[in-house]
Amino acid sequence: MRFDSHFSLSELPWFDVRDDRLVISDPEIGPIADVHAHLALTYGPGGRINVWKEHPRAKAYLPMEAGLDLDVYMNRNFNRRDLRRMKFDMAGSVTPFGMRTTHTAANLEAEMADLGICGTVLLPIDLARVGTNAKTYLAAANRSRGGIVSLGSVHPKARGRFKKLEAQKRAGARGVKMHPAVQLIAPDDPAAMELYDMCGQLDLPILWHCGPVGIEARKGRELCQLARYAPPVREFPGTTFVLGHSGALQFDQALELANKHDNVWMETASQSLTNIKRMVKEAPPERIMSGSDWPFYHLATAVAKALLATEGHPEARRRLLWDNAARLFGLTAEA
């Protein structure tokens, strides 16, 4: 499953290239949901970006011209130059400059339309003392006419965190995003455990960044070890937990956790095709979903892997691409 560039995905039977854009060409495919996407992440007042500005194309951190191997963890597709560019751009999250300026809701909706994606779940990430990503994402979701919804984000150690959580739910949050490596808090930290209890009471699923990815700082890698996700899952059976990236480089442990606990879901963002095939065959079929990690990667990469992993199995395809996500996050579309 190696391709010379992202545009070479048109060699697969479901895609085509039109006007220099990669599009879905099979009218039988759909509806499609993507449960793992971000807009431009900003921290502090200097980083505000107009999320409704249109650009010719979103500049994904992995360029469209880059070679693509679908059967490795996605960040293994970065060459050194593109990885440096991505890290430099993300380090500029306190300024309104760089590739991040193209990571807008307008550009996301355009790419969704190209790929026949009817519902996308945004994942904001706010820190304990700074960050307005949740507010920005929820506002974008409420304005969207293209099927975008958003989770909230409340750092477990933020002041007034429970009031913020309730306010975000009133604003339309479909759950809460938690990213241990970025927010620098372990998933089994006592403050995080309190937040999970509140989320359970409010019927808000937790979507974790789950597992080490190999390119994060050492501290972040330590915080994302799979062993740290098991205690909350056991202690709060009434709270729903989604394993973002399905454990990343610790996929086997994530699969075991999902099979052992009814309150654990898995999603495909960044996973290899082999692991997604295993997910379809071995994980609870009613608790798996497709995600892309846009704008790190073009939306088509996730769609292609989901289609390949479910080839010849229409019921599994429908569950992975739409039914499960629609049920959990309240997505709607014309089937």
C-alpha cells in the first residue's frame, strides 16, 4: 500500500483527481464520518486565526506531494524536512502565521465535500491557564452548514473547570477532548479522575489522545503510556472513553482494553492499514470509528484505509465509516 504521492490514491477504485483535488468518485460510498480533526490550535491572544477564511487548499503537515505508505503509523511518512516544518509551525501557535492559517473550518468543509464526508468531530485542546480553542471550535461548529460538530476541552486543573464543562455542553459540546502530552497531565491523575466523573454525570464522552507516537517529547511519551489509561476505565464504567489513535504505537494494549471494557471505543486516526483490519476483525464492531487527524493528514488517507480494511464487508464498512460515530456523537446525514 505504497503510493508515489497522495494524488496516487486515485489508483484505488474509489478516488479520482479533479481540478488538482483528490475526490471520492464512487457514488455508492457514504455516508462518512471523521471523528478526529482539528482547526488551527492557538494559545494566547496573539494566535487568533480567522477560521472562516477560505484558501485554495489547506496545507496539511504531510504534503500532498509526499509519498504515502498506508501500512505504517502515519507519522512515519514524514521526511526530516517536513517533520521539522510541522514542529516549527506548531511551535508558532501563539502567532497567526504559517501553515496553520489554512487550517480553517472553511477549508475543512471544502475537503469534506470533496470526499463525501457528512460529519466531522473537532477536537480542541486547551491548557490550564491559556487557550480559547474550545470556544473557537464550538463557535465554528455552530456556524457550520457542512456537518461539523465539536467536543469541548477543559484542562483537569483549570479554575472553575466544572462550570466550564457545563457551559461547553450548553454551547453544543458532544464530549471532551483530553491530550496528556500537550496538556501535560497523566490520564490517571487525580484531577483528571474528577473530570471523568463529571463527564459521566453529564453524558459527555472523553476522547483521549491515547498512546505514544514516537515523535513527542519524552515527558509526553511517559504520560501517554497505555497502562495509565486503564485505571479511569475501570473506576468510571459509566463514562465513555474513546481511545484516540487506538493506542498509537501500543495498539495491542488498546485493543485489549476495548475488548475488556464496554465503556471503551476505538478510532483509527494515524493507525496502519494492518491494525485497522485487525480492529475491524477483533474489536467490538459497535465501538469502532474512523478518524483522520486533519490537518496533519489529508482526509482521504483515513477514508482510503477504512475502505480497504472493510472491502467485501458492507455492514462493517457502514459501522466504521458512519453508524457508530453517528450514534455516539449525534451526527445526522442524508444516507
